[in-house]
Amino acid sequence: MLAAAMLFSILVGSVPISFAALVEALQSGAETTAGKILFSLRLPRTILVAMTGAALAGSGTAYQGLFRNPLADPYLIGVASGAGLGAVAAMSLRWPYTTLGLMAVPLAAFASGLLTVAIVYALAKVGRAIPASNLILSGVAVSSFATALTSFLMLRSSGELRRALAWLLGGATMSGWQPVLALLPYWAVGLGILLTLGHALNVLQFGDEQAQQLGLPVTRVRRLIIIAASLTTAAAVSFAGIIGFVGLIIPHILRLLTGADYRRLLPLSLVGGAVLLLAADVLARVLLAPQELPVGIVTALAGAPFFLWVLRRSRQASFWS
Amino acid sequence: MLEVRDLSAAYSGKHVLKSLNFSLQAGEMLAVIGPNGAGKSTLVRVLSGILPPQSGQVLFNGKNLAKLPPAERAQLIAVVPQARSIPPAYTAWQVVMLGRTPYLNWFGQTSPQDDELVHLAMERTSTLELAPRLVGELSGGELQRVLLARALVQTTPVLLLDEPTTHLDLQYQISLLKQVQDLIHRPAGWALANGHGAPGALVVLHDLNLVARFADRVLLLVQGQLRALGSVSEVLQPEMLSEAFGIALDVVQNPIGAHPLVVAR
């Protein structure tokens, strides 16, 4: 499925590439026009989109497990907006458009994303529990605040507003291989850590007290999950903008399909997230072709109804607690 | 084996346990009784390392438990929680297997020996046929036995049970405590898995008649203080209980059994 989605994403676009042309380009390298489009535009974009989808779904799965809350998602709990603020702040400093300069952006995004999750966490906490409604409400509030600051920064900056806006709505507008290379280290480290946390997340589902009685160093594990998930989110946001709902939808669907075991859920969610975002990206490119929609609009159009469905469901069913 | 020395604990400055001294022996069931708010659950939380003691110590064979990392402590003390707070989407087998956590690596990799222990524990608690089912679908009695099995595979010398019978009907109350008693008095197989002998169990109980029937010794807690500690007949005295629970109680000879009966006057 992932391979099919990637193939689709490579071939579809304002200049469609036929399968024959793909084969030819693969043989002859970047000589032909199709080959150029393929290697310098489509392929890096496809990889970037797939990495972003994996990052969002992976961190969404981790956040849901961490907060023991089916509505946790990097977007809904405000981490994405917080990271976006950090990224825009870093961009407004106008680092040079090089791989190294680009790497500073996710670092800033990571720092402010981490700060955001700390604030949301503190606001939502009642005693030792984090009620679902509190988590979402404080997430929305902090998220709005961060978004407002981001808009302010963008209006003040002399750069091209339209481009920044498109980025913020989630469009992989940066092209070429540089963003892929700059994203790679954060992405690999963040997801690499998250993938080891399946067992710990399983134990955490029983609550902090039981987890500790089962021998899990709870505080340390929680901190590690937050750091890894926020790093992953920040990396995705820095290069693809704020894309909602991927981190909400994928863990849910997978949980229904494969059960609650996070050791299976985490790796599968990476694949699922990549497939979903690739599909959304292809849609974003063809719906109003030759104009491109920001992919965040597509995921929000599909994700918001899904969110409402989950909200209804989690109120009725004993699915989670 | 487990020794509690001059133990005090507090929640947000309020004293909940005051200078407790007692010990738990291998192969005995020690029932902890007392009115609501006496500090029974707090005692379980302190013993299991959730709440650090304000002063005093909990020692296992001379080792201070507060100084041990969580995994090592979980190899010595297992807790059977109340059945309410269990995520429903795991299978019974998965839940029991999590009892192996203190012995597993970071990835939770399990070995055939772990499978064997889980199998054994589920057999002993008569939950083997529940293994593939989601715990969300189980009855309270079934779930409580699954949680007992989870504590068993921790193969600890100490078991703590916090009001394990609260949400169960009479049949399950009896059968659960029978199983615990059986495990303590006939620990063959599972308890020896980590080199300890028969385990000792500390059980918080509300029903004094269950205490009379199953406990080897009884500890009466009143307002965080140890009011009495001794055999069933020593502690289940009408005056002492009446005073502790604030209601007139009688202890009468059971006409059909060996254990005394506690009745409200």
C-alpha cells in the first residue's frame, strides 16, 4: 500500500508522468524533462510527504497512549501550533536557505513544541488525572494563542505572506532534496525512540500507579515519550506546516483493526500515516489542478468529521475507559 | 520477611499513617482492617512504593525498599489492584503477561519461560479459558482473578491486595480469597520461580467475616495508628471492634463452622 501510494504520488501532478516515462527516466537518469521533474521535484516531495505522515501518525499514537486519551493528537493538543510558532519565529530570523540553516528551524520548533506540551499538560491536570475535556480545551486555548502569535510574526515580517500562509496550512511547498536531508536526523531520532516505547506504552495504559507497581520507571518513561513525540512533531511541522488529524485518524483505525498492543500499533501507524498523507497530497494536487491546495485543508476536511465521530463514540462506548 | 519500622506517611501535610510497626511472614495471610479513612489503602501505596514514607522504613530481608529502583521493587512486591481501572482493549493473556514487566527488557521481549509462567498462573487462577478474551468483556469476578494471575507472574515473595473483593458477589469473594490462601499455603511451582519460598499476603478487607474465615493474623488500623495486631480471636473482640468502627458489634460463635461471626448488635 505504501509503495502504491508513493508511486501514485510520483506520477500525479501538474505535469503528469506516464508509467512508461517513469521507466525511461529510471533508465536514463535525470536527462529527460520527465526525469528532471521526477528526481528534483516529485521524488523528494513524495519522500517528504511520506516522512511527515509517518511522523504525525507516530507521534499521535504516542500522545494518545501517553495521555490515555483517544482525542490526543499533535494538532489538537497544541503541540503542532506551538512548534509552528517556533518555526516561524526561526524563519523570520532569515537563516540562509541551506541544509544547515534549515536544520535550525526544526530545532526552534522542537523547543517551542516542548514548551507548549508542558503548558498544556500543566493546565489540563487536575490532581493527578488529566480529563479528556481539559486536555482538548487547554490544547485549543494554547494552540489559538500560539497561532495568533504566529500570524502576528508573519504579518510583521517582510517576507512573502502568501507563501508562509500556504506553509502554515500544510503544503509541502519547499521543494528539492534539502528539506528531506534537513528533516531526516530529527525524524530518525524521534521515531527511532518512539518505536522502542511500545511495551512501556502498554504498561502505562494501566495508569501511573499500576505501571509503577509493575516496575516501570514512570516519570522517566513519560518524559522520554514527550520528548520523542514532540521532536517528531516539530520536525514534521517545520517542513510541512501544520497538518491536522493525521495523528488522530491513523491510530484509531489501526486500533480497531489490530487491537491495543502498542508494540504493533506504533510501527503500523508510521506506514498508515505515510499512506494517508500521500493520498491527501495527491488529492490536493489534482482537485483544483493545475492549482495546488495546501494538504492541510484536505486532511482537515476529512479529519474534522472523523474527530466528531470519535468524540461521540468515546462518550458512548466503554472502548477506552 | 517484610518488616515495617516506625512508618509514617502523609498526604499534603496531613498525617495518614503514624509510626506503624509490624512484619509480614512468609506463608501467612495478614488481613488489614479498619474504618474508612483509617489509612488502609495508603498503607498499600506506601508498601508498593507509590507514596514515599515520611519517616520510617519498609525493609525486605533488611533491604530498604525505598532505595530500590522500580523494577527491583516489583520483583519483591506485587499488587492486586481493584478491578476498576483496567484498559478494556487488551486480552486477558496480554494483561497477565504485563506482570512479567520487572523481568523484561525495554522492548518487552518475552521468552518461552514467560509464556509458561503466564500459562501456569492462569491455570491456578482458573482464568486460562479467558486468555484470548478482551478484559473489557469480563465480569468483575473474572477480571479480579486475571489481576491476581498478573500479580502471580511477578513471582514476588510479597503480595498486596487492596480490597480485592469489593466489587464481587459473594461467590467470587469466597473463591478469590480461597485461591489466595491456596497459593500461600501450597505455593508449589510459581512461587519458587525466583528463588523465594512461600509468599506472604497482606490483604485489605472490609468484610470482617471474610477476615475471620481466611486470615492468619489481623491488623486493626484506626486513624492511621496500629490499634491491634494478632490472631483472629485476639483482634476480633467485640469491644475493640465496636470502638474502632463506631458501631455496636458482637462476635458470636459460628453455629455451623469453626470461625467466629461478627454481627451488628
